Amino acid sequence: MKIALLARNPELYSHKRLVEAAQARGHEIEVINTLRCYMNITSHRPELRYKGEKVSGFDAVIPRIGASITFYGLAVLRQFEMMGVYTLNESVAIGRSRDKLRSLQLLSRAGIGLPVTAFAYDTNRIDEILDIVGGEPVIIKLLEGTQGIGVVLGETRSSARSVIEAFRGAKVNILVQEYIKEAGGTDLRCLVIGGKVVAAMKRQGAPGDFRSNLHRGGSAKSVKITPEERSTAIRAAKVMGLNVAGVDMLRSNHGPVVMEVNSSPGLEGVEKATGMDVAGKIIEFLEHEAAHGNTRTKGKG
């Protein structure tokens, strides 16, 4: 099988592991820089070009699109889809998961546990927003944030009000969420592949930091999840329509609550914490699905 790895940095751990896993299983894999692709959008003959050459002969593509280039990355991925190439995660599903507000609305509709969340444009409604979320502290998130960047803890009502006013003054969109105190600065990352949780880790924030992201200095270890947590992770990935997803959850007093569904989950933390060959499982899934030409987008919304 000939595989395209759509990624800008071939030196990242996740990308090197995917290349190694594909080659170990006898496949040809090429790393294609997303931003160096360009398209010929023509009736009946859609083309994708890379470094002046026509892109052709690929059986499958693994999209590893950075959040900062989502718009262009999805355009390139759609062109692969128009050419009939199987995509590990489809463009519609990735776009769905990248929109934090939309993804929460879809998860809510499906009855999946979520932290109480408020969203508004009018800063004159700050007190009403805080009343909806209830209690102190609260979490304030940039809709466009990633890897813990743009996530602020409003410890008191007045500090939360100041942060919200500052963000809205900068013309950025934010969510306000309840703070799950009982989680104790930890969260769960479940790796879902093809409707199964293949690995799970518990992440702990760095000392003094309520965020558990490994990019922010947090630590991780393997964890045994409950049947309810497993079901929640699988359902969340399915609602997004993602074949491969990292589902981030908190353990609350009323059960697991989903914080985010990541369409390009990093592999380093989960592989080192659990000892699982996640990259190999991704390639194995790709082999089976691409062989059957399963290119229809799953999920709704």
C-alpha cells in the first residue's frame, strides 16, 4: 500500500513512529508538506500537485494537520478525497472536531457528559454567564486555543469577569466552563481507533498548573478506565465521525465529562506511558479500511 502522511514536520515523534510502523508492515509511505501542496480544481479531473509533480498512486492518506493551518489543510485533504483516496480521518470530521463550540453542541445533543459551558457575544451578560456555570473558580477558554494555550483559570468572580472582558476586548471568542474540582488537576486521554479504546493514560498537570497538557510540563501514566469511561470515549469519537481520536475526559462526581476530542492526537505521551504500539495499530486499521474503500464520512452534523 502507498500511504501519504500529510504533515509539515517529519521529525516529530508521532510522524516518525507512523513512518516506522508503515514501513515495518511493508508499506511505502511519503511525508507530504501540507502547505507545499496546490490544487487544480477541475471538473472530472481533480488534481493535487506537490513540488511541481502530480500527486498520484496513493491508496491512503494520514492527515496530521496542525491547528494553525486547519483551513488550508482541510482543503488539501478534501482534494485527496475528491481523487478517491481513503483518508484515515475525513475532512468533515476533522473540521467538526476543530470547532470547539460545534463539537460541544454535537456531544451535548448525543447526551455525552460535558462540563457546564456558557458562550455569549455580549460582554454585558458576563454575570449571567457566570451564573449559568455556577460557583468559583471557572475555566475560560479561547475557542481557537490548543495544547493548553489560551486556557485561563478565573479563581474569583471578579478575576473571571476581568479575563472575559480582556478577551472580548481583543475580539476573540471564548467559552466559560465549570471547574471540576474533584479531578484534582488530572485528566484522562483515551486513544480510540476504529471504535475501540486501544490505550489510556492519566495526565497530571505540572506543579501549580491546573492544566494537564504534556506540552505544558505535565506527566502521564497508564490507567485502567471504567466501562462508562470507555463507552464515553468511543461514543465521543463516533459523534465527531473520527476513526482515530484522542478523547480527553475528566473524572467528575457525576461521571466522566468530555473536554475535547482531538483529531490528530500525539503518540509520544500515550506510547511511552502505556507501552502500546499505537502507531502500529493505526497502520493496521488503515490497511483493513483502505482495502475495503470505506471512504464515507461517519457521524452527523
